Amino acid sequence: MQIGIVGSGSWATALAKILTDNHHSIHWWIRNEKTIVTIQQRKHNPHYLSNAYFNTKLLHLSTSINSVVQACDVIVVAIPSAYVSEAFEQLPTHLLQGKKIISAIKGILPASNELFHTYLQKKFQFPIENYFTLLGPCHAEEVAAEKLSYLTFSGIDTVATELLATYFKTEYINTEINNDVIGVQYAAVLKNIYALGAGIAHGLEYGDNFLSVYIANCANEMSHFLATVTSLKINNIHIANYAASVYLGDLLVTCYSLFSRNRTFGNMIGKGYSVKAAQLELNMVAEGYNATKCVVQINQHYQASIPIISVIYAILWEGLAPDEGFKTIENYLV
């Protein structure tokens, strides 16, 4: 099986490490030719996870996404959601026929307010049966340090999902599977929003007690939203334990960890940074920012109760003062 990776950021680099540590040869799309040269010469990504070294004999690096996709049976997509359509627009429709796609995207495509599988269905007539997700409470930095981490693979076809998961299982990566393809994607989106709020709360100097109550309420709000949006089941398959690692576990680590870029972004907002200043300071994509607007717009259809997200949206997009917003959130918490 030929495996390709689309993306060259920290998470894409971590996934490349996992696969090559398992002695799998990979085709890797990297936009920048200079980055490719550096990886070939120095055996690490100069921009992300520079402590992760590669056996370059296992790497087939290319600036052509068409070449990578054409060469592979399975394509792992690990780029920020805001740049997905730009990367895939250049692909001829026929190139994805017969392929399997594993999405490691933790966001909604902001231009169209849709999850990646919906975009693929519309543009490429790509069947959801060949679409899988790779998500969970896993930090790229900890993967690079080979600290034990857990990943959940989701897909409608259980046998195929189990097989794909085996390619990523290592001494430092445990893998789980489920069938909740839509729910896990939305969970990955929501936890970034809630983590951004946790960062705002930290920046406003709320304490540990408040943060624990806030996250508990976020978990409850998230479970209600997921139950609403997944009420239309795919092929009548819907098995979801919202206390599992891909849901609650990912929420917890993203809200608490100092590696969380969304928490860091929110912390700057809470300390008085403007959105623009926080974006410039962070110098990485905080998926929760765009996701907040996307989820509020999507929820106009579903009408789930999401008061916490609504306040975070007002802070980020409508100019509501963070301290005023969190005074409102205080009244929602139980």
C-alpha cells in the first residue's frame, strides 16, 4: 500500500514520523522546495518538530500534490482547514477515484462552512465509504518526543478502518476505532473553540475551579450538539461514547495543555490582545477562530443549544469585551 501525506506543518510532520518509524515508505507533498532540500540534506523539517529525524530513504518528497495523489492508494490530509480547498482545487477529479482518504483536519472549511468529506463529495463525487478520519488527544510535540499518545480512526467500513489504523500503531501510539465519522469531525472542531475560551478565561485570571466547571459544561454542550448533528445516521451506523478519548479526551487536553495553540490564542485575547495582534504573535493557525463563526452559522440549521460558543463568537467576531462575555458565561455554568 502506497501512502501519501498532504501538508508539511507540525501535525503532518508528526504523522510522517509515525509512518516512517513503522518502516513505511511515504510520498509527501511539501509546498516549499527549500524545505524539501533541507529535509533531504539534514533529515528533519526545518520549520516544525526539528527534533524529529527521518530515514530519508523512506521519503519521496514533491511540490506537486498531483504527483503525490497519483502515486498513492491512501492519502493522509493534514493541513489547516482554511487551506484545504486551495490545495485540492488543482486536482483533476479523476485522480481521487479508487483512493482512500484519511483526514487529520481539525476544522471546518471556512469558505463553504462544510466538513472535508462534504467538500470531497461535492467536488470529486468522493464516496464517504472511502473516507476515514484520524483524530484524538494527540500533540505533535509529544509524538516527536515519543510520549505515549492515543489516536482514533473512524470510518464506515470497520475492516478497512482497522487495517489503516495498524499502519500507525507504534510503541508510542495506541490506536482505537469507531464508526462516528461525522461526530468525531465536529468534536475536533468544537474542542478548539472551547479551548480558545479556556485560554480567554486564563487570560482573565479565572482560577482552576472555574476552568474545571467551564470545561465540564463545554463537554455537556458538545455532546448535545453532536447528538443533534449526527441524528441522521450514515447507513444506520452511529456508535458514540462522548466520554471517549476522541471526544472528551481531546477536549480536555486542548483546554489544558500549554502545547494548545487555541488555548494560547485565547489567553492572548483574555489579556487584551486584538484578534489581529494575537494572530500575528501566534504565527500559526488557531483553528478555533474561524471554526467559531462556521459553527454559529451551521447551527442556524440545527438549532442546538450552544450558549458558550455563542459568547465566544461574540468576543472574537462582534467585539464583545472578554470580561463581559465571561460574566455572561458564568450564568450558564452549572
